[in-house]
Amino acid sequence: MLKRFFDPILILFVFSLAILVCAVFLFPNITNAFTDKDNAFSYLEEQMSFGPRTPGSEAHEKFLNWVTQKLSAQGWDVDLQKGNYKGHEITNVIASRQNLVADPDAEWIILGAHYDSRLSADADSVSANQTQPVPGANDGASGVAILLELAERLPKESDKNIWLVFFDGEDQGNIAGWEEWCIGSKMMAQYLEKQDRRPDKVVVIDMVGDKDLQIFREKNSDKALTDEIWSTTEKEGLSNIFQDKEKYSIYDDHIPFLKIGIPAVDLIDFDYPAWHTLADDIQNVSSDSLAAVEQVLYAWLTKK
């Protein structure tokens, strides 16, 4: 009787093991088993706990202290690039591990996302809301959350010189006293333009937390670099999210780098009804979306 009691358990175990082995051999390139979507989402939640990270605000300062501490604790060297735009202090956060890159000519890749929240929700349908700051859950915090998850997961030693850059002043265009978009990335591009060597590639991630995530090829982005990333999305089984066709032409943080001759790509889902409204809050973003984008970038950086 004892043998008959254990037989079904043994059969179930063998069957489960067979499924696992088949999955490993049939889908060897897929890395989603290693993606902690809850961890990435926790980074988004922490940002939202500060309030809107509008330039000059207490929340903005809290974010700078927090992200610097997080990156340093994960073994990254952190530098702050500071500048001034029309009396507003602009601070980009740069995380690198150059000291661990053995080859001085290693491929140099910048992954960037803006962290500032927009000062006014001027696209909100309620006029009383339009003078309020945008919470920035998707437009700001989503890209930052992915960069922080990559900071935690990427191997410490790499054959690439990877920089994680958190841009300030991206989202203040067409606001009195600001006027321009993408101020932090312009500041960085101006610095890089004067250097003897420039990055080989720049990938910007923006508004990638939408619950119905659909990322199209952005029309201004470098085609060869876009092809590289979309090839990875296919290998990772995420072609349902990364659509293999163009849809929008967007002025984002990739443009200043394209203007100085650096191949750059913008990963963005611009079909987001809560854009620049008070509804851009945590209930409209998804941990699954964050995980999908992080999975593709991790695979692209580590499997080439």
C-alpha cells in the first residue's frame, strides 16, 4: 500500500521535470526566468513615495540622494554632472564601472532615462489640474526603475563600458521659464562632443511602464541600432510588445546624441492616455511591462 501511495507523486515529479528540461532546451535564449519584476516595480514605488520629482523640489533632491546611494551600494561609481539653464540647476546622474573594464577600447554604451517629473499637468482634461505637477509614474519613474534593476543585475565585469545615465530637465518643454525639452541630455551631448572619444551607442528608455505596452520603432532612431535591439526582442519571445514597424517621430533624450553623430535609439510607448496628466500614477503602470523591457536590454547587453 505504501508503494501505491507514492506512485502518483513520483509520476507528477517526473512529468514536471520533463517539462522543465524541455523548456530549457527549446527556449535557451529566453532570460525572463531571471527577471525580478517585483524588484523593478519596488524601485518605481520608492520614487513615487517622494512625490513628483520636479526640478528644484524637495522630492527632486530626495531622489538624487536616494539614487546615488542605491547605485553606490551596487558597486557603481557615481558622478553628478551639474549645469544651469535659465537660472535652474540641472543635475545628471552618471553611473559607470570603467575601472572594471580591462580593454580601454571596449564598446561604450549609454543607457539613459529621465527622472524629472513635469511641472504642470497641462494635458489634463480638468482645467484645475493643469497647474499641478505630474506624478510621473510612467513618464519618468518607469525608465529609472529599469536602469536600477539593470544596475543590480548586470555582471560587475563586462567586455563593455556601460554607463547608466539619469537625465534631468527632460520634461519641462513649453513651460514658462523653461521652454526647451531634454535639457539634461543636451548638456551631456555638449560635453561629449568636446571629447576625443564618444560613446558608441545610446539607448534611451521612456514611458515603458504602460499596462498595455506596445513599443514601435521610433522614426528618428538609428536604424542599425534599432535592428540590433529588435533582433533581441525576437529571440526573447517579446515581439508581441516590441512591434516591428514605425509609428511615431519623437523628440526625446536620444536626439541630442544623434545630432553629434552618436547612434541612438528611443524605446517609448507613446500611446499612453495619462501622458502629462494627474492620471500618470502608479495604478496605470505594470510590473510585467517593466520586466519585459529590462529583459530585452539585459539580453542585448550580455548576449552579444
